[in-house]
Amino acid sequence: MYAHERFSATREDARYLLQTISVLGATGSVGVNVLNVIARHPERYKVFALTGFSQLEHLKKQCLLHRPDYAVVPTPEAVKVLQQQLIDAGSLTQVVGGESGLKFVASHRDVDTVVAAIVGAAGLNATLAAVESGKKILLANKEALVMSGALFMQAVRTSGAVLLPIDSEHNAIFQCLPSHSRQGLTSAGVRRIMLTGSGGPFRQTPMDQLQDVTPDQACAHPKWSMGRKISVDSATLMNKGLELIEACWLFDAKPSQVEVVIHPQSVIHSLVDYVDGSMLAQLGNPDMRTPISHALAWPQRIDSGVEPLDLFKVARLNFEVPDETRFPCLALARQVANAGGTAPALLNAANEVAVQAFLANQIGFTQIADCIRHVLDNEPVGQVRDLYGVMEADANARRWGKRWLRENHL
Ligand code: NAD
Ligand code: MG
């Protein structure tokens, strides 16, 4: 059984029913785009739960607008505050808290679809709860899959969950693959998967200036508007590295079958290269509502609110080889993709520690890669046997990363 085959298991019977949806990470950039699409199709989608971590005023407004059965916030205090505010506003939404609240709304029997859009390792347990409950999962939270790869995909197979990528590149690849690639990529005639990336805000910045760039400059992405963590990942090209690992798991590809192509216009969202010389690409304006709409409605199509692509305006498409000297994070990610085991979990955790420190102005941009390298040089790679092992690797990597921060800067 192959990952892509899993996608092809259409649920004909569910096509015309109202889809009930839990949005994990509703207040974030992806979450907001999901709710924008849902609001365009009230006859198709009903919000079951919304979750938020920090912007509770925003979550309150979303609850009043989308009237979910449940809202999830991190702490008992936040539960009290939001619950009272919602009661005062005449809302019937029930507020629950913590990790157990996230798992509850991810696995509830009344839920058809779970949007996994929490950022980072914090989304792992709730996303896995959705997978284990056999839901249709719209996956944005790539870190969860990168960390737990084999366990995650095994849980998809066991539970019969339907896993649809909404990371734009993987959604593009999914659209370009044949719907019945039963025997894997090779027998489907696929030579390579080509992941495109804009190159980020520092694509043309000389090496000697990279050490001085600020978090705000790193977050000013030229083509996509996103949360701060993924924006920094895009600037270091770690995002492309995480996406390489994500693609390997989703499409059962070897790292050598995935190539990264810098494409500054961000119009081609990725490509599949076939042995007969055909190369299929998915194009569109860079707007997350396209992959979100595709996955929500799949195998149908719905209006996403995205303007049609004007090819005459685009006029030109450029492609470049990624510069792994200026952006060593991509090479580090390829290295851990080849190493396998707990290596991707170590990379992911180290990256989260380093990016957080960079965003807090504690380290420079180029030190993100130094910190990750230090962690990978010190923490041995183990086999992934169970979730406990993944969590342990994550914790050990964070310890090495924080020690490096202390020794070098804090
Ligand atoms: P964001 O920072 O805008 O939003 C993150 C969401 O997660 C928020 O709702 C926040 O409240 C919640 N959250 C943060 N920490 C949490 C915690 N500890 N516990 C529970 N909830 C927590 O991030 P984003 O840009 O929307 O990205 C979300 C995920 O989607 C990331 O994994 C990212 O890599 C992926 N993704 C994002 C985009 C994009 O366009 N933004 C594109 C592709 C993939
Ligand atoms: Mg992406």
C-alpha cells in the first residue's frame, strides 16, 4: 500500500453530506485562510471546533462568526475567560482546554475533517489523534509528519485516515500524480518530484550580509503571507528541507527522487517529472486558499476566492539551483532525510529552538544553521520504534540546542 493510494480512496458516500470540521490552529495564517474558504460554502461545511493558543480575542471573534460546538484554548484560566466572554455574547460554544481538549476535538465522532494547522511539534499529538481516529486530515503541520514519519504513515494505513496535503507544494504534487499510482512512484512512471520554492527574502543577499538580517526582514516574505516561524524557515530554506522530508513520507519517495528548484515567481507550486519526458506542473497565484479548497472539496472542485492566474502578467518563469553554501539548512535536511530514524525529529526540534532564539533577537540568522549542526553532531540518531522514542529525541535535541545557545550567546 502506498501513500498516494491512500489519497485515492474516494469516499463517494460522503460527497454530498455536510462536512463537519475541526480547525486546529484556527487563529494562524493557515487557519484564517481555511475559515475564509469555509465561509464561502456554508451548504458544504460546518465548523465543529476552533483552537487557538495566544490570540484569544481573535479566537472569540472567530467563534462568534462560525459558531463552533467547541473552542480549545491552552490553559484553565483561558477556558474561564473565553467561556464567560462567549456566554456574555450569547454564544453556545463550549470552551475546553489543553492538549486533552485538542485531542478531543481532533478525534470526536461527530468530526469528519480535521485541519492540522498548529505550528511545530506542538501539533503532533492532536494531529496523530485525528489520524488514529481515521479522519480526513488536511495537513499543514509538516513538522508533525517530519518528526514522526514512519509512525504517522503507519497510523494512516491502520486507521484508514484520508491524508490530504495543503502545504502548497505537496498539494501541487498530489494534483500532478496519477490517481491510481498503486505500485509507488517508479511503476507510475515518475522519475522525480520537483519541489519549487521562491528562495525567500534573501535569495539574492550576499553571504557576508546574511549575518546581520533582522527577524522582521526574514519574515517579509516576497510572495506568501505566513506565520513567523515558517517565514524564517522559508528564509533559511529549512522550509524546503522540511518539505523534502514531508514529500518523502507523503509520496513514498526516496530523498534522491526529490529535487528542489528555486522559482522566484512562485507561480508553479511544484512539478512531477515522468520517464516519458512529460513534466506536469500545478500553477496558480500564491494563495493558500487554492490548496485548502482543493483538499476540502476533493475529489470535486469549489470556488476558493482566488483570482485566476494572469499568464500575460506573469510573462516569465525563472528557475535556479538552490545555493546550499548560503543556505546550509537545506543540505542539513537532505542529510537527515538520508539518515532516517530519529534524525528528522532532531533536526526539527533543533530548528524550532534556533528559530525561536532568532525571532527573540538572541542569535543571528546564520547561527540558526550553526545551532542545528551542533545538535546533529552531538545527539546520536536512533531508530523510531514508538512515539515515546520520538518525543525523547525531540527533548534531547532541544536540550543540546539550548545548551549551545547558553554557551554561545545567552
Ligand atoms: P501561525 O503561527 O500563523 O499559526 C499557528 C497556529 O498554531 C495559531 O493558531 C496558534 O495559536 C497555534 N499554536 C501555536 N503554538 C501552539 C501550541 N503550543 N499549542 C497549540 N496551538 C498552538 O502559523 P501558520 O503560518 O498558520 O502555519 C501553521 C502550520 O502550517 C505550520 O506547520 C506551517 O509550517 C504550515 N504551513 C503554513 C503555510 C502558510 O502559508 N502559513 C503554508 C504551508 C504550511
Ligand atoms: Mg510549502
